[in-house]
Amino acid sequence: MKGVLGVLGGMGPLATVDFMRKVIEVTPVTRDQDHLPMIVHSIPQVPDRTAAILRGGETPLPMLGDGIAALNRAGVDCIAIPCNTAHYWFEEMERGSKAPILHIVDAAAGALDRRGFHGATVGFLGTTGTIASEIYQSRLEARGYTCLVPEPGVQDDRVMAGITEVKAGRLDDAKRILEDAATGLRARGVATIVLGCTEIPVVLDDDALYLDATKALAEACVTWFVERGRLARAS
Amino acid sequence: MKGVLGVLGGMGPLATVDFMRKVIEVTPVTRDQDHLPMIVHSIPQVPDRTAAILRGGETPLPMLGDGIAALNRAGVDCIAIPCNTAHYWFEEMERGSKAPILHIVDAAAGALDRRGFHGATVGFLGTTGTIASEIYQSRLEARGYTCLVPEPGVQDDRVMAGITEVKAGRLDDAKRILEDAATGLRARGVATIVLGCTEIPVVLDDDALYLDATKALAEACVTWFVERGRLARAS
């Protein structure tokens, strides 16, 4: 077997399934046998990441570390974590891993670069927990970007409300509310908007206006294996 | 962590993603943390199962056995294989596994029983490889069912053509062609039709007319854990 992608998932379980589907979709092959092998640990029992960051809830780090260790024992070549908020503990997880872990914000920045936005001011839509942890702001700024997040009132009344509507399956309402929040960011001069939450791409498409970080992570994984000659076909 | 479901997948990779989504959908919980943990080995490099059965191609058994062994080492409690044709090697895989493997045809039979079809004559739609291996016919008959498959001409011109149309994304054509094949089975007196192929449920719904074996396997997995008290909530 050629290179194996490890996935630490389950946060939530449907986001992991969505990420796996995107890995398959962006892989440049024509037959099943050429797709990337994946070993996936989907562990929904990882304690709530947002609660740990915002409200001092139980830390998810021990369980995240166990998952990383198990993927290393299984012999994976690199690891992806399709959960934005879990990247708050990225450095600790990386220290415990022989296999490199691809960072979702680096993947988003790489996708922004490829779309010609290098150094631009970009907007961000995601949960309040992800924003409070500054995962995106700090790492995008280190790569030359300026990252604007919604005003606090808009974050609560529009973004979080929109995410709740997606979870409840009211997609038309969700789309309208989230587009309102995006319009507010665009009025402040952003070049494009990063969707750093697994629910939002359900109603807003990955295109010139929006960049789906989950899809960017899937692309970064496939590129990692293509660059190392681990995929059957590279174009 | 409570009980862990092992999944030997990748045959094809999208069928595995579809199975995982169905496990999540049929799990009776309301929050992410109560979902079943899964360890998934998605290994698309397993040699073609149909070619091995019909044309003496390379046997997939060594790689299937490696996957089962790896899932056992990872500590899973039971195993599901979301690929109908791979069940041709079920007994060999079962002998090499400490964790029980849930058989997709037993899962389909259990779902038929629950729908009140016990002992009925049922139809089957799937690939020519699955039919030639008699996986469904023999195991359904052992459970009291009579299993009718399409006439050879219909199998080639309608069922396989319909599956090809699904793979090509021509879903309206696929649905029409597959419904033709189903009409032929119904004229021969079947009570319902088992969809034993991962592509067909893309265009034919799991309902009174059709039973999706992938969904039945997902239900059997969840039931296995519920019966053993390994899921947070059982109703």
C-alpha cells in the first residue's frame, strides 16, 4: 500500500464524513483503486472544544493525544483533523506525533494564495469559539493576511443563529442570515471570506466569494501525497 | 470510550462514506458526543472483487485479512464491511477476526423481517459479480426467503447499464432503467426488492418497494451496540 492519510475525526461525526467525501472528490484519479487509503479515528466522545476554550470545560487534549498516538501506531504517513476548533491544541498534538499534521489554517492560506489573494484582507465566518481562540487570525496574519471577523453583535445574532439554522435543517433561512453577515464583512473591504466551520459550507458555496476550509484541507492532503509520488496519478 | 465500530472499507471509497453517514443518521442520539466511535480502514487498493470472482483475477483475501487484523489490533468491538461483493470471502475473514463481523445479508434479512416480509419471495438488484457469487441467494434462502434475480438479459442491459449511468452521474436515466428492471421482478411476484449494490440507492429510495442493504447494515451495527448497552441512549 502506498501512503496512508490518517484522519482524527468525529468532531462532529458528519463533518468527518464530509471531509472524507471532499478528499475523494479532489483526488485526481479515475478508478477506485487509485484513491488515497485513509485510516480514520472518528471519536465523537472528545470533550466539547468550544466549552473548553470559552468556559473552562474539560480539556479534550488527552483524548486528542490518544487519537494521534493510535494513528501513528497504525502507520499513517500524515494526519488531518477536520475540526477547526481542535486546532487550538495543534502544537501539543504535533509534539506527540511522528507523522506530520497538516494545519487547517495553513491549508486555507495555501488555497487563498492559489486564488490570487496573497496578502489580502480576508473575512472569516465560524463559531464564536474558533474566533475567541484566534486560530485563524494569528496564523493567517503570520502568512501575510489581515483577517477580519464579524462585529460581536453580528457574530451572535447572525453567524451563530445561521449555524443553528443549518443544524436544524432550515437551510433557506440559514443561507439568508449567513449572507447578511457576509455582506457586513464585505462592506468592510474583505477580498474573500474563509468559511472556517463545517456547517456553513452546507449553504454557502466554495467559489470566488467564499473559501471552504474543509475543502482546502482535503486539497492540502491530496497535494501532500501527490508531491511525494504516493498517488497513482498526479494531474 | 464505549464500544467502537470497526469499518473495513474503501471498496469503493464513496460507498464507505455513504455507510458512515447512514450509521450516524440511524443512531438514536441528539448530541455529537453520543454517536458511535468508529475506526475506519478505507483501503481502495483491495484488488477488484468482481474480477476475482468472475474472471480469476488477483484475490483480495490477503489485503482483506490485513485490514481485519489491523482493526482487531486497534481494539474494535465489532466490524462491518460496506461492500457487498467482499462478503464472498466472509468466512475466511471471520476465522481471522476476534471481533465479530456483521454480515450485510444477515442485516438485510433482519430488516426484511422487521418490515413483515419474513419467508417472502424477494427480488434482488446488484452487480453481476454479486449475483454470480450467490452471496444473497444462499444466505437469504438459509433464512427462509426465496430470492429472485433479474433474467440474464435484463441484468446486462438494464441493471448493469443503470449502475453505469449512476457512476456517470446521469441519474434520471439511471432511475428509469433500474425501475424497468424492478418492474420485471415485480411481475414475477416479489414482495419487495433488496438493493445490494452501493450505487443503486442513489436513485431508488429505501421504502416499501426497496430495501437498501447498506442502510440495513448501518442499522444492524447500531442495534449491536444498543443491545449491549454501549450507546448512551437506546431509544
